[in-house]
Amino acid sequence: MSAVEVITIVVALWGAWLSTALAIRDYFKDRPRLKVYSFVGELPVPSGKPPRFIILQVTNVGHRPITICEAGLELSNGSYKDYNPITGPYSLPKKLEGGDLLNIPIVYERVKAFHLAIKNEATWFTNVYVMDAERRVYRTSLPHDDDVFSESSNIQA
């Protein structure tokens, strides 16, 4: 093998490695990514005690737009309890561009009513979740607030 052939092979291998590395980087950089956080909060009302909410804070930390189609609670048996607001400023679906933030309130009284409706089943709420238009599920743990979740550490359903 001549020196020119060796140099040609080395340059070809280096180019193949570099293009593969850049393709992998672009794949991971361009994928949809959401950060989901949950907390217990209240929304102000003109009079009376403000209702309690489980608030899902969803942030698109990727570069691609993502459409959020569903939000709710995940049960220990793997099923989902959908709590999509149908009307108003929190209605779904919502499109999130890169860097956009969306707060989705879930009325705690609705959660408690569902909890009481299936009280005898051996299941409980484990996570809160959002689902995008491509049916990818993004989860986070339930918020823990002693006033709201005083019945148990998980909302037993």
C-alpha cells in the first residue's frame, strides 16, 4: 500500500466517523422534549375560599413544536384518567413552540370525586401526565401537599 492510499483510507474513515457523529447529534438535538412539573396551587376568585388545583406545568425544552392533546392522572394499574379541560384558556390541544410554557389546572375536587367513585378497587394514582399528538407520554410524580393529600401519601383510589 502506498502512502497516498493510506492517507485516502484515513481521510475516508475520519469523514465517515464525523458525519455519523453529526447525524446522531442532530437526531438527539431535534427530538421533541417536554419538561413536566406538578404542584398544588390556587387560582384567585373574587370572594370565598379559592379552589385547590393540581397544576401541571409543561415546558417545551426542545426545538420542535409539540402539540399537547391530553393531560391527567396515571393509575397504578397502568391506565389513565383524563382530565382535559374542554373550554376556556386551558382547553387542549395546545401547540407549544420551543421554550413555551403551559399551565394545566386539574380541579382537586374532580380528582377527589373520582377517588371516592372507585374507592373499593385496588388501584391508586401514581403520576400526573401529558400526552402529545404522537401519543408519547411525559410523566411526573404527584405533588405532595399535606392539606390536599392528607388521606394518604398517594391518593388511594
